Amino acid sequence: MGPHLRRLLLTLHVGLSVASIGAVAAFLALTSAALFDAEGFAVRGAYPGAAIVAWWVILPLVVAALVTGTIQALATQWGLFRHYWVLAKLVLTALTLAVLLLQLGGIETARNASFIGEPPPLGNLPMSLILHASGGLAVLSIVTALSIFKPRGLTRYGWRKQNQQVDRRHR
Amino acid sequence: MKDRSSFPETPRWVILGGVALALLVGAAALATSGGGHGPGRHFQSGSSEASFKDGGS
């Protein structure tokens, strides 16, 4: 991969990753507004809005960030399994996506309930959505921090690959 | 024969991060295995949508 294409892909990956943090923050704002609105006026708008943000913004952004990050890692010397920070990013992003997919059912339930009454009988679901969104925000922020700080540490596989490259250079 | 360095120690941040992640996953598993009190279990499947379609709004 040429340097221009690599930079373009990196820009795309960083943009998608940071945008996903913003989208989760918007989701958190909507679900919080719905929870703390005692009269239930905001609920009718907040949960359908949160569902749109989850389905049409957060989900595509997280998937795209995962795909571009994987391509970026495989196409450069960083590799996908050579450095702990790259591996940690992969695991955390995949975990975020898995939790998001599991939460989509609850988000749909809240959206449907918002059409019924005021306030909708959702039990623990509003707090669960806020907790999961807060967790997602924290994890995505950690992922961004890993990209910036790139903490040192080779995996066993990365160490083996590095030794193989040194051997090749000495031949 | 070239001198090969031994495999370096696993960095502390990896160990701490792994422990934190394991604790978090364990806590989440405990929280979600609490029976019928979890999120998304408050409605029969499709009941709220049916109410909406029936003119519930």
C-alpha cells in the first residue's frame, strides 16, 4: 500500500472512530433526557431519536471503524496481532460492537414503548441503556487513547516475527 | 550463531487491562444472569408494537 493511500485510510479510520464517540455521546444525551424527564414529554421524541442514532449512526460507524482499522493494521508493519495496543484496540472495538448488537433489542423496546403512554413502563431499561452507553463511551475513549499513545509491548507472535525479520536481514 | 534476546516480559498495562476487562465481563455476566429482571424482558415480544398499531398512540 502506497503512502498516500495509507494516509487516506488512516484519516478515514481516525474520523470514523472519533465520530463514533460523538454518536454515542448523542445517544447518551437522548436516553438521559428521556430518563430525567418526569412529565414524559421528551420520551416520545428521545427514544425514537436514540434508536435512529443507534441503528443509522453508531452501528455503521463502529463497523466501519473496525473494518478500516483491521485493513490499516494488516497493510502496515504494525500487523493485527504483533503489538498489544493494536490487539487491545481490536478486542475492545469488537466487544463494543457485540454489546451494541445485544442492546439493539432493548433500544427497539424503548422506541416502541415511547408510542404507548406517558411515561412508558420500561422498568430498568432506561438506566441500562444509559449505563451501556456510558460504558461504550469509556471504551471508545480508551481505544482512541491507545491509538495516540501506542504503548510499547510485543506479543509473542510479534516478537517471533521481529526475530525472523532480523534473521532475514543478517543473511 | 546470532545472539537472540529472550521474550520480553508482558507489559504491566496489558496485565492490568486484562484483569480489569475480566472483572468487567464477570460483573456483566453476573448482572445479566439475574433471571427475569434484566433489560428487554419487560414486554412480550411485539406487544408494544401491536398496541401502537392498534391505535395505542
